Amino acid sequence: MAEEPRTPAEIHWEGDSKEILSTFPREVKLSLGYSLRRLQNEGVPACETRSMPSIGKGVWELKESDERTWYRVVYLSRIGNVIYVLHCFEKDRRKTDQRDITTARSRLKQVLKRLKEAERSSEKRSQ
């Protein structure tokens, strides 16, 4: 018996991450967008990735570059059927700016808080 195809994961964009990604050069957007699509369908990203434990458990970054600079998409791996894009940014040196780490951490805290609140309200309804 054939397995039913799984529904692609939703992407939830935190803060201004979608707006920032939309300002990246066309080729960079296409590459990062394709990698996000692959993640939605339980595939492996097409671009380079790196775990970001300094931000939080389950946080990864997609990495892309052009001749001008480096581009990053920081996301929380799938929870349920959702991928949370926490932060998008450009960087011009090897070390990630503390400002970008702080932004991603803050958005991760907000996501985890919302998930915990949703879980609590779900438990109350089922009682």
C-alpha cells in the first residue's frame, strides 16, 4: 500500500524576516527559497547549512553568498508541521554580529512562548 504524500510544512516568518529576505539579490533569493521549499518537503537544503546552538536547540542557518557579501536565513527546524524563520540578514565578516544573534534569540523565545501557551490552552480545552 502506497504512503500518502505528506503535506508540506508551513513557514512562519518572524518579525521582518520575510521583508529582509525580499531585499536580497534575485539569485540569492532563488537559492534560499529553493532550500526552504526542500525543507518544507522534508528534503535537504540545496545551499550550505550550519547548526546554530548559540541561538538555541534546533536552530539552523541557510548560507548563501555573492561577490558582495554573505546572506543568512536563521530558522527553527520543523515543530509539528511548521518551520519558523527567525531572522534574515547580510553579513560582511566571518563572525556573526551580536545584534543578529540577539534578534534571532529574542524571536526564538517568542515562538517558544507562543507554542507553550497554545499547548496550555489545548490542554485546558481537553479537560
